[in-house]
Amino acid sequence: MPRTDTSEPVQENIQDIDLSEEMQGSFLEYAYSVIYSRALPDARDGLKPVQRRILFQMAEMGLRPDRGHVKSARVVGEVMGKLHPHGDSAIYDALVRLAQDFSLRVPLVDGHGNFGSLDDGPAASRYTEARLAAPSIAMTESLDEDVVDFIPNYDGQFQQPSVLPAAFPNLLVNGASGIAVGMATSMAPHNLIEVIAAASHLLENPDATTEELMEFVPGPDFPSGGILMGLDGVKDAYATGRGALKVRGKVSIEPLGPRRTGIVVTELPYTIGPERLIEKIRDAVQAKKLQGISDVTDLTDRNHGLRIQIGVKTGFDPNAVLEQLYRLTPLEDSFNINNVALVDGQPRTLGLKELLSVYVKHRLEVITRRSRYRLARREERLHLVEGLLIAILDIDEVIQVIRSSDDAEAARSRLRAVFDLSDPQAEYILELRLRRLTKFSRIELEAERDKLLAEIAELKELLESDALLRAQVIRELDAAAEAYGTPRRTMLLNAAPPKPRASKGAVDLQIADSPTLVVLSTTGRAVRVDLADGQEIPAVTRRSKHDAILTTLATTARAEIGAVTSTGRVLRFSPVDLPSMPPASVHLAAGVALRDYVGLLDKSERILGLIRFDDDTPLALGTKGGVVKRVVPSGLPVRPEVEIIGMKPGDVVIGAAAAPDSAELVFVTSDAQLLHFPAAAVRPQGAPAGGMAGMKLGAGAEVISFTAVHDPADAVVVTVSGAEGIIAGTDAGRAKVSSFGEFPGKGRATGGVRAHSLLKGEDRLRLAWAGPSELRAVGPDGAARTLPAPGAKRDASGQPLDAVVGSVGSALGT
């Protein structure tokens, strides 16, 4: 049979509404919810609602810095279940940021595990652990003393603070970022010590101007450090709440190895990670927008921090390459400040003084409410203590009254009537334990009463005086600065970065092939001195480390020159990447060790001189065994490495110097013999030749010095005597400086003449040198040494030295 529907028809209730009004109302509700409940921080404690709920719930869970870490998932679950009506991912993201020391200047959560980096996200909440960091205790302290208002949670079952007490200006210290509907906030982090100093100044001087406050807060202080270029944007931001900043990474130009120079990055702009920088560099190189980069290596680790090495190709100016990196990569980045925060529930754009004023007002209110709460609690306690003292003074009658009463209510009423007590006092006496009836308890109660009276008087005085209230706030701020403050990380430069030069074509980053002078010290350090046409290095009168010159070579920056070594070979290299010095301030201590720059040297091999391969002036070589040879550099084969003398086994080259026919070649031996003869007496030979006899050596003697003197009239001879086998540094020896004219010339392959008289206990010459009268002596560490005055006889014994002389050379500029 067909079924029949006997139910009554449903009453429909259809309302006509205006779609535009409904959309407008819904959108405004959504916008208000996002602005007030999600995206913007409160100007008082600097926290968004989710951040505030995380810190409050962690404090409620007892996750103090002195307790163990707990799973982050547990914290997220507690916050989501009790306070935050949104998903777990949003809560965990906020928790992670509170723990990142590269995001916050003063992290508020102590994270354990992988909390991510600027390039990588964190591990899941089930893998990480968290607890409150020490500064968070200052943010949440005194919440149980009615210092702030509490509001219901999303379902009305729990209470949560509308704002945290915030014992330091968290909004300025840690900054904030967020995107709301129709507005956004982007606030820079600052140094805690500087911000607290400004807040204290504002408390003492409410009419202080922004310029006065900037004397304490000169600019942002980013967790990643970096260099802030120019303060104009900072001034705009502090005055109006809006401004744009330019931040550069911290870099240095360093040698990365033999003949390699690089740019080393140790700090990056805020929010810029190393992988992002490296990616941008590679993209710019592949697009041929950036020249001169050979490689990029990321050496960042947890122990040594950020370190990115950017190799610069040979021949390119590192400073010019660096300017291109600033222009084309995030090594220089902009940070736009937009100080939007909630004040009394309304979004406002605030300058530095407004931000500090809102915080100071909040902190004054916190201290006032806390003081009132403590005053009320102490007055309540005093009231009970005074009642208890009354009871103890006549305890027998109190006991009689209680025992004779029918019930507790009757006992309470009779106590009030007999002893003139209040209800709380009578109730407290009824709950009194018998052990409190001793004489000692009475003494304790009297001491407690006196202490309470003093604290009550102090709190009343504090509440009645605005000056005392402000002084209390300052004391607590100073305590927070001392406990949690750290030195400034971001360097401030008042000068703005120069604008990049416009260029239609590719920018030439290579070092120009300009005239240059390569200077090599006797300690093996080399620099490049770029000269204008006809320019000379001025004479240097100062005496500093490594300033004894072995040789100088006039060439060009991109030319190929040769380094002559003690093994009798020449190594070809270019001076283009040597440290460059201006002619007026050549400083050899800042040079590079040439053996490291050239490379390919054995451990005992030394560099003795420099040559130009287009030079027709012969190069003279003298060996330890007394062999002499002259070779013309322009006739050497074009190879990276060329042997220029064939030597017997065990022999080494002692000296090498340019020696035209007019020069005098000078040998000095360990047994204090000196021989000099004209360079014309040695005919030039080819590279494979082994040279010819230069000096006849006595038994057991060896050559210790070989030089070429170009101006005999202005030359001197330095000799230093000592004993073989003595402990280094215990005896500096004896030295003398004689005129070169004191030594008569002899023929090649003869024994020469006496150059120094050895005293008792001395058995050899330690050091000898012949060259210009403008000379420098240095120790083994390159530090300057003082020699006796010139004019000694050629066979004199010399004068004692104050310190060991390691080498002697000519003075710079002579």
C-alpha cells in the first residue's frame, strides 16, 4: 500500500538581506579579528596573542629555566586546548620564532633540538623540546599579584592575561612583523641595554625629545650583526614610525692561499641566510652580471659561526668585486620600518618616543597595581597577626571561651564579643594549632608584625609618590638590563653607501696594469706599491716590523716576474694579487709571506730575490761553496719553473742580485773573510751552466753572504760575530758597521781579506751584509734592531748587541 505523509509541513523562515551590507559587515568583523587577535603586537608587552598565550601557558606548566625541557608538542597541545582557538601549526611556528636567536635579539624560549635556520625550517614539534628562557621570567613575573587584567579564553573555561607585565620593553628589543588586513607591521630589533637606558631617561624626563632619546638608542641592533649604512632612515623611523634602512654584511678581504685572494663574509643582513646569498651569487655569475668570482665556499658551522669565502679571480680588484656584490646580491639589503602596534585596542603608527611612552605608562601601572596588591595582602596579614597576639596574651581565657561554647559558630561569636575581634581574626584563632602557643611563637609574631608595619609604610609611601614610583621602575629596568643585556652587534655608520655608478656596458673589475713596485723584505714579506708615472716611494724614517728591504723590483701590476730561490731556480708569478699599498704609507707588516703566495717551495727553500723576464741586466748568484754565476733574465726559457744554475750536491744559493758590469760582487764567509771583485770579471752564462769559482774558502768555512754593491762610495759592511752551538737568544753577539772602502778588492777566486776579529769564545760570523749606508736591521720576528754607529775598522771586533739581529737590508725609499 502506498505510504501517506501525515506530518505537518515545515515552516520556512526566509529573510531578505542586502548582500553588500552583509559582505561589508562580515569583512569588517574578519579584519578586526585579524588586526586585534592575530597579526599586530600590543605596544605594551610587544607580543601577539599567540605569543602571549604560549609564554603564559608555559609559565603555568612550570617550564622554568631551572627545570627540564619538555616536548614542544606538549606545549602546543596545552596552548591549543586551553587558550588558542587556531591550529597547532600556527602555535608551533610562533613557538619556534620565540626560540630562534637569529630572529629575536633576546630569545624568550629555550629550545632544544632543531629549531631551524634562515635557510631551513625546524623539525616537527614531536622532535623538539622547549622551556622558558630566563628573560621570559621577567616577562611573566607577578602575574599572581593582580598586575594585569585577565580575560576569558575562547570558550570561557579558563582565564588568560590580556597583556603580560613585561619587565623590559620587548617590542623595541625583539621587534615584530605581521600582515593584517589593510596594514602591516615591521619593527626592527634593538639592544636591550640601550632601550632600557632610553626608557629610564624618559621616566626621569617625561618631556624628553626624540633626539635626546636617540642619544641612548642610536639605531637598531640586529641579531645577525651587520653594518647599518647611514642614519637618515633611522631618524625618520624614530620620528614618524616609518623609515628605510640599508644593512650590509660584515666582510673582509683576506688571502685564501698561495696567489689567492678572497672576500670573507662573517655577518649577513637581518633575515638573510648564507644559502640565499650563495644562490644569488651563482645566478649573477651565470647571467654574466658579476665578474671576477672564482668560487664560493660555505664554511659556516656551530662552533665558529658564519663564514662564507668568495674567491676572487687572479687580476680582479677585490674591492671592485665587493661593490658589485653589494649591488647584485643580498650582501646589502634594505629593511623597511613600519612601527604599527595596538594601543588601547587600536592600531597606531608609533615613533621611538611614543613606543617608549606606552611601555613606561604600562610599567608604571603594573608597579602601582602590584604595590596595591601587596599592600592589601600585608594589611590583611597584619590584621590576623594582631588578633593572634591578642589571643596569645590571654590564651587561657581564649581556651575557656572555646571549650565552653556549644559549636564553632558560638565560639566565633563569643571570641568577637569578649576580645573585640573581627570575623577573620576569630576564625584564624579557631584554626590555631597548639604548637603556636609557645613563647617563641609570640616573639616571631611580634617580629612579623614589626616587619609588616615597615613594609606597609614603605608601600604607602611608594603609592603616594610619583617620583618614588618612577624610581622603582628604573631600578627594575636596570636589573633587567644587567641580567639579560648583551653588547651591540650591529655596527652603525653615519655615512650612507655611495650610489652605484651607472654603466651601460659590463663593468671592468680587473686591476689596471699600472706601474708598480714589488717590495720584498729580508723576512720574506712582500707588498705591491702602485705608482703614478715617474712617482717614487718617499724615504721612510720610521722603524717598524719587517722594514728591512731585500729587494725592490719595478714592474707593472699584471706583468709576470720571477722569484729566485735558494735551490737555484726561478718561479714565475704575477704580483697582481699582492697586498696593495699607497707610496706614502708602505707597511711591510701588512704584506703577505711571499713563499705562501708563490707556493711550490720546499720547507727549507728560501726566496732570495726578484727578477723581470724582460730585463737584460745580468743576475748574479753566489753559493755557499763559493761559486759565482751571472745569467741574463731575458734569455731564460718561458716556463713556470726554470733552473738557472747547476750546483753540486749539498750546495745552495746564498744570495742573488742584479749585477751590471759596474757593480762589485761581495762574498763574506763564516770565518770572517770578505772578498769583492768587479762583476765584469764573471761572464754571463746560460741557465744550465754551473758557474765559476768565486771565492777560495778556508778549511771548514762557508759563504754566509753574497751581495752586489752598486755604489761603493756609499756602501757599508755589517758583520755580526758569535759562537756556534750556543742556545738561540741567550747571546746576541757582537756587531760592527764598517765603510766598504775599508776593504781592498782582490781577484776572483782568491781568499779575500779579514773582515772581523773574533774574540775569545767566538768562532764564526753569524751574519754579514754589504749594501747602501741607509740600512735597517731586524730581529727574527721582524722587529727593528739597533746597530752600532758606522766607522769601525774592517778588522775590529765590534760592540755587544742588545738583541739578536736576524737580517739586515736597505731602508725603504733609498
